[in-house]
Amino acid sequence: MTRSRSTAQRAAPPPRRRELTREVRNSLISAMMLAAGIWLFIGAWIIGYPFNEPAVDAHLNEMIVGVVVFLVAVARMVRQRGPVSEIVVAAAGAWLVAAPFVVSYGDTSKADAARINDIATGSVLILLATVSLLLARVRRA
């Protein structure tokens, strides 16, 4: 009986270490969300979208979503996390995935780059929000 109890005590990390591990994971997710928000804001210039009407719509869409994701990520870093921030980020990611099909980006190779950028970045945001929600659920259990 004593041996199994000591084995169980060794298997579980101390509460302080678990708390630190959880904070590192949450900070890492928040940092990746922050990076995605910055990327969305400046990515159009790096990729080199043409500044014609459809590409301007794509760029404006990315800038707005980028600012929202950036602000949510900053809020996650300075206050306690809640499911609302993950839902907002997941919704922003879902919009980015849908935007190339809803908003016409044009038919150029740079417009294809905008589509790929939006779908990839939106998928990453959905993944980050889902992982964050799952980690919060595991923590509560």
C-alpha cells in the first residue's frame, strides 16, 4: 500500500510545477496568436498583393481580422483566459477560411497567394483556439 502511494505521488508533478507548465502552454498559445495577428496585418506587403480592387478587399479583411486577433492575444497575456477569447479567435479563423470564397479576391497569382494565406492562417487560428479550449477543459477535469 505504501509503495503504490509513493509511486502515485512521484508520477504526478507538484502543484506549483503543474501551474507553471499550464502558464507556459497558455503563454505559448497566446504568443502564437499574437504572431498570427501581426502576420495578418503586415502579410499583404510581404507577399506583395497587387493593390487593385479585389486585392484591397483581401488586405482590408486581413488587417481587420489581424487587429482583432492581436488584441485578443494581448488580452489573453494580461488577464485570465476564458472561453470567450478562444471563441473569438476560432470565429476569426473560420472567417479567414471562408473569406476567399465569400469575398472575391480576383484571378491573379497574387490573389491565389492571398487565398492560400487566408486559409492557412485561418486554419492555424482555429487549431490554436481548439487546443486552448481543450487544455482548459483538461485543467478543469
